[in-house]
Amino acid sequence: MAFSTLSMPRLPLLLHFQRPKLSFLTSNLQTPFDQFPHLSTLNPRHHQRSSMKAQASVSDLGIVERAIQLVQSSPPTWQSALLSNIIIFTLGSPLLVSGLSLSGIGAAFLLGTLTWRAFGSSGFLLVATYFVIGTAATKVKMAQKEAQGVAEKRKGRRGPGSVIGSSAAGCVCAFLSINGVGGEAFTRLWELAFVASFCTKLSDTVSSEIGKAYGKTTYLVTTFKVVPRGTEGAVSAEGTLAGLLASVLLAFVGYLKGQINIPGAAICVVAAQIANFGESLIGASLQEKEGFRWLNNDVVNVINISLGSILAVLMQKIILQS
């Protein structure tokens, strides 16, 4: 009895002190890979995480591949046009902001999407080249132009009205091409007219901006009287030469991208010069005169580029009989 009375209480006490040790051993056995990092490659959870990362990488790669395939779609689709413009406008935003207002960028995005859908990357490159050269010419001697009161508003950052006025004819050509108006026989004509419209507008922009910056003597085209720089309908030798070279350069870009051939490039340059002379006549005699207040700069631009496009088509059909 003495033995049992003394011994019995010690057993629970012994077990009580053993429990933490057993618990410690159990916890160690449950997480061996956390205790020994060099064994982590044997951890099933490690393999699971690695597998999930690999699947995510493959998924991302698949998205990129599908995006590239979509951009390279031939013929172009609305989806490829939209995606291409989102990428290009995002990457080129610093340049766009320097030449366009926020609303102007929105209008340019719609123009770019339509252009890509109609003529693919070659048409988009032509418009991009026009924008870069035109913006650079507008920025030339900006301080001097501002001092003389002949600079473009907002330091040359153009709004939606200017974008539409500069691209209206090109947009019409794009719509005609997308909808196959005239069939196969007119497909190349719409592209020729598209190139001619931007050659006309670039020539007009460059001749005007370079003339305001460097023109030594400017003449009113209707009377050939000497007038101040920046006068509507005024021309200068320096500006006219610069405008001619700009149209040649843009027509050459169209030729390099396969939009037009050599005769077509020559037609675009000639049509641009004739249209710009007509624009100068309108500016000198009618623009914003009494009874023609509606004939502002944007409207005149639409008339100018439309004339360039129409002349190019007529010259192609009549002179080259094609």
C-alpha cells in the first residue's frame, strides 16, 4: 500500500513533463523542408509552386504570341488595327503629346485604327511619317512665329478639328477601300488617292511653316504683291521649295512600302502642288471674307486634300489609262 500510494501520482506527472518533448518532435517531423533549405527541391509544395509559375509563364507567352499574330493579320482586321494602335499610341505618347491636344490624340487614334484596317502597317507608316515631319516643321522657329503672331495656336499642338481637316479625304479613301467600292479595279486607285491626300497636306503644312520661318519675300498669289509672312494665300520661294521636297519624300515612303509605283509617286507630287496652288487662291480671295466666314482653315484643308486626291485619281485614269 505504501508503495502504490507513493508511486501512482508520479506517473501523470512524468507524462505531463513528456508531452512538450513529444509535441516538439512532432512539429519538427512535420516541416523538415523548412528546417533544411537544401532539401527544398524535395518539397511537394515547392514543386506545386514551380508548376504554377511555369503554367503562368506559358500562359503569358501564349498571350504575347497571339497578340503578335493578331497584329500581323493579313489582310488587316478591326481587332488587329485596334490592338496595333493601342500599342503604338502607348509607346509614342511623348511624341503625340508634343504635337496634339488630348482630344486631338483621340481623333488621331480613330484615324490610325481606320488607316490600319484599310491599308495595314504601310498606310499607318505613311500617316505617322506625315505627322512627324509636319510637327517638326510647325515647331521650327516657334518663338519667332509667336512674336510675329503667325504661329499655330497652343504652340503647334493641333486639336481634333485640325486632325479631321487634314485626314478627311484619306478617311473617305479608307472607307471606300474597306467596303470594296468599285471592285478590284479601284482598289489601287483608293490607295493612290490616300497617299496623294497626305502628300498634299504635308506639302501645304511644310510650305506654310517654313515660309513663315525663313521666307525672305512673300507674295499674295492672286496679285503677286509683297505681303507680310503668314498672310492667307501668300507664298514664298523658300516655303514652296520645302513643300515640294516634303511631298516628294512622303511619296517616296509610299513607294517604298508598295502603296504606289514610280508613276503613281510622280502623280501624287504633281497633284499636291496643283491642289496647294488652288488652296492659296481660295485663301487669298475667299477665306473668312464677307459671306465666307464659314470658310475657316479646317474647311479649306478639307477642300485642299480632297482636290489633291481627286486630281491624282483623274491623272491616273486619264494620263496612264489605268
